[in-house]
Amino acid sequence: MPGTSDLAVTMNGVNKWYGQFHALKDITLTVARGERIVICGPSGSGKSTLIRCINRLESIQKGKIVVDGHDLGAGAKSVDVVRQETGMVFQSFNLFPHMTVLENCTLAPIKVRGVSSAEAEATARKFLERVRIPEQADKYPAQLSGGQQQRVAIARALCMNPKIMLFDEPTSALDPEMVKEVLDTMIDLASEGMTMLCVTHEMGFARQVADRVIFMDQGEIVEEGAPEAFFSSPKHERTRNFLGQIS
């Protein structure tokens, strides 16, 4: 078991309700620094809600979440710090349509971290190079393919130099031929030791990248394990049924 200083995320007895709907039920999870977690499960199982709670896009009613040593229940200041250190990539890109790719990538570092325009631009160009679209810097999101827009979204998150990256079904809105280019970008990121939590149905990605795969159903963590054991010999019938449907 990693020591406290080695933990990127700790969730202890986390519960979340939407009205009468119990979305997360007693979630307890630890994520070590540098660990790559893939979260899978059927629609409505609580996957996206779980990772959205990690940067307080969703609040919880019970339990405790600590991210990079900051207790999310300790007030707005802790939430602000966690959001600065946690990059988030959504399924719908969420780029600003009236800004160029470069402006999308430099806005937060300038406004939130207070870096100079020159430094922010240099960082943005570095990460656009890393996601293999440096030539798109002066274009607007509408001029790009879905796969390119998602890679911009990844670069934009990286421009804040986050310690943790959260991905909420980053390929689900993409045409099939665009999925590979985004997954390749994420594989490159994983190979560099970034702490990652990724909600996805891309089981090939999970096999290749994950240190641990988590299966959720009805707001609960049903099963978790290393990819080899998870896919070859799942312990629970709900897991076996899910894998049987998507394989």
C-alpha cells in the first residue's frame, strides 16, 4: 500500500445522490501517483460522476475525497488548487469556438497561473507539437476534425502542467476513424508516467495502458484488477456479462 505522500487520489466512503437517485454508493478508491486507471461499465453506472467528483465538478453528500493532498471538503480554496492541478478532457471537446487553437491553449495559464503571454504561447506550441497538430495553431475549432479538436482539448489541459489527467469518455463523440489518433495521443501521455483516470469503452486501450481496470455498475465498484486478470478471469458475473457484451 502506498504511503499518503505517494497517493494522487483518495476516495473514502463517497456517496452521491441526484434527488432520490443514489449515483455513487460508498466508493472507496486510492490512486497512486503515476498510476493509470481505466474505469468501465454500462451507461448510468456512475463512471463519469466518479471522475467529475475528483475535481469537484460534482459535489458529494457523504464521504471524503483528497486529491494531491488537498481535502475537497475543506473549502473553495482547496477546490481551486485541485482544479489547477487536475486536467480534464470531456467527450464533447468544450473548446471556445470564437478562439483559435492557440488562444484556447493559452487562456487558462495566463488567467489562472499568471504566466506571461510569451511563456504561455511557447508551452502551448510545445504541447500542440506533442499531440501532433502544431500546424493547426491559428485555426478555429470549427475548421478542425473531431479527432483534431479532441487533441487540442488534451493539449489545452496539458498547458496547465497538471499532476493528474481525467478523461471522460474522450472518444465516444468521435467517428471511428478518428478514435485511433486520440487514443495514440493518450498512450503517449501514459508512457510518460502521467497519473490518469480514464472512463472509456475502449478495452484495447485498457489492455495496453491501464495499471488497473475498474468495473462499475449501479453506482458501485464491482471489480478491479490488473488488465490481464480482469479480462481473462473476471471474478463477478456482472463483470463477465459486461465484457461478453462489448468484446
